[in-house]
Amino acid sequence: MAGKAHSSRNHLLAGGISRYSRSAMYRKKALYKKKKVVIKPTKDKEPHYKIKPVKGEKNGQKRVVLLKKPPRYYPTEDAPRKLRSRKNPKAPRLRHSITPGTVLILLAGRHQGKRVVFLKQLSSGLLLVTGPFTVNGVPLRRVCQAYVIATKTKVELGNLSLPDRLTDDYFRRSAPQKKKVDSSEIFSDSKQHYSLSDQRKEDQKAVDSQLLPAIKATPSLRQYLAAKFSLHKGQYPHAMVF
């Protein structure tokens, strides 16, 4: 006679709900009778002090010296301690209304109110956009998608080829090295001013040369990109269709 097939005592009901709760299974298995033996690892306690021999009959022959001396001064206020975060930030998802070639309206920054063309999303989640520069003066730059309005206007990019070096590291500025200032150079204007590299200028020309033919193919699109977006009296952005 074949034995009864082994099956779980606690099976699932409809909707993924188990028949018995965790406390009921605890009683059925009589787990309360089993004693848990926890062996704590023994750690050798580090000594807080050491004994140094002292020469001389009237000096006590030994002295207790602390290994870690306490600080001599304490701050009057508690300094905030930065807590360790276990979160691993990921790049945000791209909005469904933003696709390569979509015309965006910038809401903040130096080029606020200008219209730009979206090219691609970088690994950090920022958007790579351009004016193009020859149309409205917006160069290749990174923009957060929280500060843009996506419009229904779109530029057909076709076979647009972007250089592989257009990454987040490409747009990061290197921190200037601090130099020692002599007494004679205190009042001199020695501040380093930022200047575009030749590589940035060449990349901007290469991208603009591919976008301009597609912009010229659509009537009035160049004038649309060159015009700044602004609101007048009685106009409400939530009631508009972009």
C-alpha cells in the first residue's frame, strides 16, 4: 500500500492567504517547547589603561596611564552627526511625454522661458538638450525634467548621431587649484574665469549642423524655437495645451 504523500499542514487559501496564522502554526509545531540556545561570541575586552613602572622609592613605583586620553575641550553645542544612508539612488524614469526630438520649455535657470530640443537622457537622469545654439543661444546642457514643460511639437531627428563623450562627466567643471597668494597679489584680479574648450565648440557645431536641416523643413519652426515663452494677464498654464 502506497504511503500518503507528504503535504504542508498550512496550505494557501484563495487570494494567497494561508489557512493558519503564524501564531497558530507556532502552537501546532509546539515550538514553545524547544529551547533556543544562543552562544554569544566572546570578545576580548581592550584594556583602557596600562601600568608604567616609575623609578624612585618615594614615587609609588607605578603609574596608571590611559591608552585613549579624553579631549581637553568639549564643544558647547552638539554638532549634527551625518547618518549613514543605505539608499541607493537610481536615475528617475523619463516621462512618457518626453521623447527624442520633443520641444521643451525651460522653467528655470539662465535660459528660463526658452524652447529647446530634447536629445537623450543621461545616466544620471538629467536631460541633454540644445537650442540649437544658432537659433536661440542655448548650448548643449543638462536639464532636470522637473523644470521643463513638454510640448506636442517635435523635431524629426532622423539618424542623429551624438558623440559618445556626451556624458555627465563631459559637463562637470574641474575645480580650480588653489594657489598661495603673495602680499603683492592681494588686490590683483587673479580670479579664474570659465571659458569654453575647443572640443565643446566643435561638438556644438556638429549637433547644430544635423538639427538645422530638420528645423528648416518644418515651416515656422525656427521662429517658434527662437521665441521665448511668457504668460500674460488672464493666461493660466494649467488651462493650456502645449
